Amino acid sequence: MPSRTQRQPAVVVVAVVPERRRTSGGGGRGRQRAIMPVKSSASFRLTAVPMVATAQLLAAAVLTLTLVWVLHFRGGVSWERTSSPLFVYTAHPLFMVIGLVICTGEAVMAYRIILGPRAAKKAVHLMLHLVALAFAAVGLYAAFKYHRDAGLPDVHSLHSWLGIATIALYALQWLVAFVYFVFPGAVMTMRADYAPWHIFFGIVIFLMAICTAETGLAKFVFPGDDYPSEAFVVNFTGLAIQVFGVVVVLAVVLPSRY
């Protein structure tokens, strides 16, 4: 008997049902009709393990590129009133990328990463989402503080609309999940009914966060023939975030090996 850690082969079920056909003599004769094979995530012939490992490398690349951009090209982060408002604004992309992109991606993959009982996986999943919300709250505060200090209007761009919608849905998703899956009074049938919708909306909100990050980076335009090094860092950061999002979703779709 194969061990639990051994990769299980994909099972493809082919159903064959009889189909009756009339003949000229009024009699009937059975004819077999093949049905399409029943497919599952195992049909990918790949487990989530390599995707999870790739996602960790991409998360490190996203964090490194963001830190290089914020600290080297933008002069760092500061909350002091005497500092430049731009130093306050740099806290916005830094905390948003750490929270809504990296922490959220790790939380989505928690059931693929953590080894142990389901209760431990659920606890890590819940806490990572809470940490992501905390980082997002600080990043949102930095954006509003920068606009107030610089005398700029709030929530006027597509990026800001997507960001507000993403954070609002994120907080609602966390509260509803806490009530359904953590609160002791939740009925098991309610949890079973809500579980697929929780997964679906979780992936949608994560993709909204990726889209928000991309539109935020797109606001930094570098016109002219002189293409600075900062532009390369910003563009590679956007590419790394995009690929990270794709790999995270693929890691969720693929079957787990353990």
C-alpha cells in the first residue's frame, strides 16, 4: 500500500450507459454510448509543491524589489511632519505590497504550506489574513496622510477605487469567515455550504489586490528618452507581482501532495 506522502495517480472514470435504438422490426437492441471522462485537479499531472516553492522565491523577489525602490530610489519612509510628504507616501506601496500581495498570497497557500492538523492550517490562514489587513490599514493611512499634507484630493483614480473596494471586501470576507469557521455557534452544514464560496471570493479578492498593485505602479510614468534605473525596478516589480499572483492561484488549484 503506498504511503501517504507518495503521489497518487489521477483517477479517470469513464461511464458507459446503454442506449436503446429502434429497429425497423419494432424490436430494440442495446447500443453503448461513451460519456466524457470525469476530470479533477489531479488531471494536471502536477502537485502544488513546486508551485508553492516557486511562489516563495517570487515573494522574496517582490519584497526585495519593493524595498530597493522605496529605500534607494524614493529615499525611505518617514512619518515626521518636518519631512517631505513623499517620504510618507512611500510607506503606502511598501505596506500595501507586504500586506495585500505577499501576506495575502501566503495566507491563500497556507493549506498547501503548513504541515500538520487542519486546525493549525486554519489558524495560520486566519492570522496571516489579519496581518495583511493590519499592513493594508497602515498603507491606506499613509495614502490619505500624503494627500492631506500635499493638498491633493482623495479617491479620484481607478487605483484608489480598486484599493478601497479590495480592502472593504477583504475585511468583510475575514469577518464572515470568522463567524462561519471560528465562532463556536456556527452549524456544520452552514460551514459546508459557505466553504466553496469562501474559496472563490478569497481568490477574487486576491486577484483584485494584484490588479490594484499593478494600477498603482502604472501611476509612476517615466516620460522622455532618458529611461532611468528606477523605471526598470518599477517594471520588474510589477512583473514579479503579476507572476506571483498567477503562481499562487495555480498552487491553490493543483492538488496537495500531503
